[in-house]
Amino acid sequence: QVQLVESGGGLVQPGGSLRLSCAASTRIANIYTMGWYRQAPGKQRELVAGISSGGSTNYADSVKGRFTISRDGAKNTVDLQMNSLKPEDTAVYYCNVRVYLYGLGSSDYWGQGTQVTVSS
């Protein structure tokens, strides 16, 4: 089973920054999209940012202008630069990689989650 390892989470003050990184334990072929999701206590998991194999990006309205997603195709990694953090950004963040295999369809891989806490 492919494992996604996340790093970079932690505790920061409002207005601070964090950079989350996600790396696969092994090379993943046929990547369709990579992204970051988050889930706060009592809330549904939501998409934060995504990036396609072609480089197109998509952001949740709540993070536009503050977060930036990037990927390194050669290394199969995806990062999330988080600036101007707010308390409402507090959540467990999950890395996601979606692959597509011709004739079979898509499949998702998930990281274990990393805690991001924004508090004074």
C-alpha cells in the first residue's frame, strides 16, 4: 500500500505561516490530481487546495490569497504554503493523491493527517 507522509504542521499564532509537505513512500504513477483537505472538530472534511497534473490550481474561498499549493512532479511531492493564518484554519490537514489508470478508473491515497493549530 502506498503511504503518504505529511510534515510541517504545528502550533502558530494568528498571522503566522506554516508550510505543509507531503511525500509518497514510493513513486506513484499516473497521478491525476494532488491536494490538501482539512477537517475541524465537528465539521465535514473539505477541500483546501488542489493541483492537477497540468498545473491548474483550485482553492477554497476561505483560503484564496493566503494559501499556495505547489507540486514537484519529479519527486511526487505536494506542498501547501499557508500564510496569514487564522484561528478558523485550525484543523487536521490531509494530503490526497488521486491516480487514474486507463480502463480501470481513479483511486485515492490519503495521508495520516497533520494537526495545524492557530492560536494566541
